[in-house]
Amino acid sequence: MQKIQLVSKYLTLAEEGLVPRIDCPMDQGLLMPNLSDEDEIYLYCLSCDYKKTIGTEYYGKLKEYVDRN
């Protein structure tokens, strides 16, 4: 599974209430995953300009949750 797919899977599990949600800290909106030109995964808000890059440690935490479900 590619890293972006794992992040998408985590967000799907969050929508189902199986893992903690990751909401936009600015407006509590839905965050969507994407890849930068440098192949870095980031989450962006659909309703504002918020953007958060997923680092190695944060990705590892998301992977743990996905692996448990």
C-alpha cells in the first residue's frame, strides 16, 4: 500500500468513527490528502487555506491505527 493510500484509509476509518478524526484546526473542516511536487504527503482543508505536511513520525502513528483496524 502506498503511503498516500494509507493516509486515505485512515481518514476513511476516522469518518466511520473507528480512529480519532483529524479536523482542520482553523474551522474544524474536513481534511483531504494530497502529494506535493516533492512527493510529500500533506493534508489540506476543503474550506480554508490550512495545509499540514505529514512527517515520518506522524505517518507512523496513522499507520499504527490503520494496522489495528
